[in-house]
Amino acid sequence: MGIITDKLSAAGWSYFNTDLFSLDPTRNASISWNFSALPGYSVGWLDVFGRDQNGNAWNHFYRVGPSSRFEGSGTVTLSGQVTIDSIAFYGKTPTSNIPETGATLLLLLYGLGGLLSFRRITTSPNKIAC
């Protein structure tokens, strides 16, 4: 998943909407998105960041359900007590596919081979007694 906020900023932000900037500072913000006219784009996660009155950083990730990946809306908050500083949308873009060349399977096989070798060494009847 890539950050779709940066990729679509050149489009004039017409695919995202929030009242965060008009309410700044605020503890709750309304958000919406609509990618129904953009094939290949979808939202998977929302990242909401803010700081409390003591300066402690707060971060909350909202998972977007399958029925709302292309079009949705809602309200985000950080416990209702923390001022929201930023909201980022994360999801799929047409160019965000990560190719898998089989390296993951190879690493799994190496790990299993190592475990079997370790088991054979530790359970061998020819161990040297200390």
C-alpha cells in the first residue's frame, strides 16, 4: 500500500474532503473520499496524528472496511481529548503492486531446514557427554 494522499495531491484534492483545516484546532474531524471515478485507487488505512496539552504525541490508525474502500465518510478522533494535527490516507494505487519473486518461500525453506538441523543435532544419540 502506498500513500495515496501524495499521489493525488496534483489532482487538486478533489477526491478527499475534511473539515480539519476549517476547525483547527479540533479534537474531531469529518472526512470523506470518493474514488469511484478512479480505477485502481482505494483507501485501506487512515492515520490520524496529534498532540495532547502536555506535548505528548498521539497516533491512531483507522482500518477502512472493504465496503468503504472506494467511497466513504466518517468522523475521526484521538480519544476525544487530543487536538488533531494531521490526517493521512493510505491505500492502493495502480502502481503500488509489490512483485514477489519467491524470496519469501526460499526464506521459509531455509528457516525450516535450520530448525530440522538443530533438532537433529540436539536429539542425536552420539552427543558428547559433559
